[in-house]
Amino acid sequence: MSAKENFNQAMFEMFGVGKEPTDKKNKVETEVKAKPEAKTEVKKEKEVKTEVKKETTKPVVAYAKTVLAEGTVFEGNLSSKGDVEIAGSFKGDVNSEGNIILRSDVTGNIKAQNLDVISNVLTGNVAVTGNVNLAVGSQIKGNVAANSIVCSGKIIGDMVIEGDASFDELSHVEGNITAKYITIHHGAYIDGKITIVK
């Protein structure tokens, strides 16, 4: 390549002026041809994204969380489509399609997806489709029906658990337990009949 050709090539590459080298013409033409195809693919991806958005634009129904604050007194039955958290005094049944968290003493039956009992006493029967979590210092005085249970507190009543039942070293149970799988840690107290179902 002569000095003039080198100069022309450098000018073309840096500023886009001058003569394009003959061996570069084919390369540039190929790149230019490839670019419209790439743009077409990008348009197709955008179309797919738009279609997905159209399919997922169903209205989302969000239910508010019902909270009974500390110091509040409530007597009567409570039904909710959303989650429920009770920290005040409550007497009555609670029926929720969501999760229930109990932070105070409650007298009444509980029906929910999941139940967390945190350092208080629940006097009533429990029926949940998911998990019951009984924290240290908590008590349930009633029968429990659930998919699974993790117990660190005290239960006085019979349990029917469809899946896993776990009792840690601080657990105290007075009642019969029926479960598919059961784990009892050293130190747990259980006074009742244990039945393992298949």
C-alpha cells in the first residue's frame, strides 16, 4: 500500500472523507446489510414485550391489612380478605383469607392461610391451610388443624397436621398429634398419642 493510499485510508477512517479502501468496501456493505436485519429483530422483541403487557394487564385486587392496635378492645367476629394483625384485646372468631399475626391474648376460633402466635395466649381452635408458627412463651388452648406447624410454645389440645410437625426443645404439648412427618427435639415435652400417617 502506497503512502497516498495509507493517508486516504487514515482520513477515511478518522473523518469519513477521502476514498474508501477497496478491501473495506465489501466489509462496510456487509455491515450495512446486517444492520437492518438487527433492527428488524429489535422491533420483533418490542412487539413481543407489548403483547406480554397486554396479557398481564388484568386488574390486581389488593386487600388492605387489618390491624387492631395495642390498647384497642374488640368484641365480636372479624372477617377479612386480607391479612390481620391483632395487638389489642380481642374476643371473637377471626376468619381471614390471608395471614394472621397475634400479638396479644385472643379468645375465639381462628381460620386463615397462616398463623403466627407471638408471646401470648390463644384460647380457641385453629384451622389454617398453611403454617402455624408458635413462638416461645406463646400458648394455644384448643385444637389445631394445619398443613404444617413449628412449635416453640405450649399447646393444650389435639393436632392434625397434613405435612411437617416440628417441636423444638422448649415445646410443651398436652394432646394427641397426628402428622405425616414429625420432628421432636431433645427437651420437648409431649403428653399424648403420636400418630404418623402416610
